[in-house]
Amino acid sequence: MADVLKLHFDVDGDDFTSAGEASADVKKRLRLMGYDPEIIRRVSIAMYEGEINMVIHAGGGVADVSVYPDKIEIVLEDKGPGIPDIALAMSEGFSTAPDTVRSLGFGAGMGLPNMKRYTDELHIDSKVGEGTKVTMIVNT
Amino acid sequence: MTVTEIITALDLEVIHLADGEREIDGVYTGDLLSWVMGKLSYGNAWITIMNNVNVIAVATLADASCIILTERSEIGDDVIAKAEACGVNILRTAKSSYEICCMLGKILNA
């Protein structure tokens, strides 16, 4: 299966205001490629949640998006503290975000649940003290 | 009903109008951004008091038809610039989120 498009983004860990630029760029490209608006919405939201998580918890990271003929794959990797209990982190409403982040409207404990809700597959590989790799797939 | 039509009907202040002809397809209200992203549907008018720059990213990615800032929530130049860059309709009112929900409910369901 040949790749149609591969995109790479560095996600800045210090900047909440620029978080979402990578997702917005992906959204724009998918729209130009003629994808269904709901597919675009699902990819954009899942990726934005991932970007925000890397900014809040990991001091940034990298995002790679691959557009295949039948699916869109988003891989987010960081060298943050890792997730000690993935099942707990997946529960709606569970959050370890600090108050400063909550005051911006984040930290509702909906990041990972939203990533699961809007994708067909979600895989999380995390090692405490080493980092986290999140792979999401949206079938097209 | 379009964004321009609700501006007139609800007497909303226009902060930035990118596409007045955009159809309003339902309404969502909420201030927690991830919660909103999980629940807001395509084309919804989004009613909120949240006024930071991330609101624009959420409206863009979740594809809200417009943001209606309530309680005359203060909005910075950086947020307006982002709305312009992203093509997001952003409106404002002194009324509460509850009042605007009731008014929109009436006119959209009429």
C-alpha cells in the first residue's frame, strides 16, 4: 500500500497559543484533498487533543501524520514523564493537569477519551520516565 | 438560519465575521474546551464565556458555525487576530449563556 502523504510536525512545549497549528494544517490539507468533513473533524480533534496533551504533560514532542488510501494514521511521540496507569488516564474526567492549565479551559479529563471517541484505533505505549507514543487511526 | 440572521435576531455584537452565510446547525454551550470538542457537532453555534486564544483553535477544528461569547466576556487582540487568520465567526453579547440558549432555542425551533 503506497503512502499518499506524510507530514511531520514539531510541537512546541512552551506555547499553548500555537498548540493546534499542526492539527489546523492537517485539516486544511485534508479539506483540499476532498475528504468528508466529518472524517476531517475526527482527525483534527483527535490530533489537537494529542498536541495539547504533549504541551501540558510532556514539554512538547513530535507528530507524524500519514495519509493512506484507506486510512489516516497519526503518531504522537514525546519524551515526557509517561503515563503510570493508562486505564485510569482513559477514564472521562480523570486529569493530572495543573490549575494553570485548567484556567485555560483544558484539564477536563477528556483528552484521551476524545482521542478514543474520534478514532477507529488508539494505541498508547508509555514508559514512566521515558515518554509516550500514541498511535491513532481513522479509517477513510 | 445563517450566522448573519442570528446576529440581527439576537442583536449580537460582531467581533469578527468571516462567513455570514454559514448555516447554524444546532447549538452547544460549554466552557471546558476538551469537553466541548467531544460534544460539539459540526455546524453548531458554540456559546461560551471562555475567551482565550485556544477557543479559536477548538472552533476551527470542531467546525463550529460561530462562537457566541456571553456576559460580554473580554476578548484580546491576539484572539481576534487568530479568528481572522482561521476564518472563525465570533460574536458577543452582554446576555448570559442561559439567556442566549433560550433565545436561540426559540428562533431555531420556530
